[in-house]
Amino acid sequence: MPLYLAVAAQLKFDIFGGVQTLYVAELTLALEAVVGETVVYDAVEVTIWREGDIFHGLAGSATMVAQ
């Protein structure tokens, strides 16, 4: 079974007045299937993108992100 590395960090942006969580992981086939999406779930906006072979996800309050 392959080993995948991932990291999560909570970032506080004073300009928005809230916390966002950034996820970074090695891109897998399963993660590649959702790259390029932005969804709102339970008042949390999640934006997903890739840079090369790295997966990124940024999650935060939908009202905070919209500002």
C-alpha cells in the first residue's frame, strides 16, 4: 500500500475576520477527480485546485470567503 503525505493548517486572516483551513496533499487519482471544484456545504466554502502533482483545498466560512 503506498504512503501519501498530507498537511493541514489553520490560517487566520484579520482582513476577513475568520479562520480558513488549508489542506495540501500528494495528488491521487481519487483527489484528481474533484480538482477544480468550489462547493458550499453546511455554510463552509471549499475550493479545490492542483499545482503540478500537489492537491490543495481551502475551506472557510462561506460568508467570510465572499467578502
